[in-house]
Amino acid sequence: MNTVAPTPPELPPPLPEPAREELKLETVLAALADPLRLQIIQKLLLESEDYDHPCGWFGFDRPKSSLTHHFKALREAGLIRQRQYGLERRSRVRDEDLEQRFPGLLALVKSWRSPGA
Amino acid sequence: MNTVAPTPPELPPPLPEPAREELKLETVLAALADPLRLQIIQKLLLESEDYDHPCGWFGFDRPKSSLTHHFKALREAGLIRQRQYGLERRSRVRDEDLEQRFPGLLALVKSWRSPGA
């Protein structure tokens, strides 16, 4: 059991997102073709536990409106699932859907070395 | 031996391109995030023999200037190598470089189903 950020027993419903069978490679690639978005997905894949993370968890030095935009783009492309917790949206990678539709893609994101690294 | 389009014994030098170690995932994904470009790479992967193909081989119903632009973008991102044969540029996928740097990426492009398919 994780005492830092336990998953609530009843999750809020996911925000609108494409179904697994609606995911499109060109759309997923377009959403990932940005260092900040690659970093978001990579961090979720490498560091997150089995629960949703709020925007602030990422520690990016960007305006909230810009981050909100990037998370929305990732959700609409089908890369992340977002849930609304009060005023806050939390995100996690749709790893099973992505691995099933685009095997190996998340492994590439995991092994990506960001320009600043 | 292929009698249709034999590889000349001395190839023209490649047009400028990033070296293997300079390839960037975000740049490669951005170049692929377009159905026409996915189609170009997929066709080269699935149908081409071991030689370079001119623009016309693809049979796209697009203005030549538009195709030239897309091929240039793919070359500058490191996805294809282009050589100048007289007035014509011919292209092939940098499959070894891409597989070494981004294993599995070309398999995803191969298995992509274009929106029109």
C-alpha cells in the first residue's frame, strides 16, 4: 500500500478520450513529437506508481495553461487517461492500450534521452 | 539480379543528412506524424528493392513541389537518404540507422494502416 497518494476506492470517470481501436499512429506520433510531451510520458512511465498524477507532480517550470494544453493534447491523442479530482486533473499513461496497438512505442519513449539530459 | 532498376556501380553522394548519432526521437516522430510521410516510408519499407526510388515511383497524386518538400523533411529528420541522379532525387529508408537508434519504430510504420486503407 502506498501511503503518499493512495488511489481512492472510486475513481472519477475518465475525461473524453479515443477508444483503443480508434487510436491512430499518425496522431500518437504527432502528440509525441515534442520534447516536453516526450518528457511527460517518459516520467509517467519511469517514475509513476500505479495511480494518477497531478500536473504539479511533474515539476515543470511552465505556465499552468501551457501544461494544461499539452496534457489535453496527449489525452486527445490517446496517450494518457485523465480524471478530474475536484479542481485538479490527474493523468496516467494508457500503457496497455498503447502496447497493444503500437507494440514497442513506449519502450522508445522510455529510452529517449532528452536534449537537456 | 534486378533488371528493372539496377543499382549503378558508383552511386552519387548522399544529400546532406544527420549522422546516425545525431538522430533525435522527437524529430523523427515529428517527420512521421503525417499520413503522407508515413505512407512514403511504409511503401519504401514494404515494396522497394535494394535501390533508390524516384519520387514518381510512389504514384502520389500531389504536386511535385509538395512531394519534394515532404521528402526533404524526411531526409533532414534522418528517415531517408537521398541521392541526386541528374535532375532527379532518389530515396531509400535509412533502415539500419533507424533500427539501431530506435528499435521497433520501423516495424510500427510497416504495420500502420493508412486512413484510406
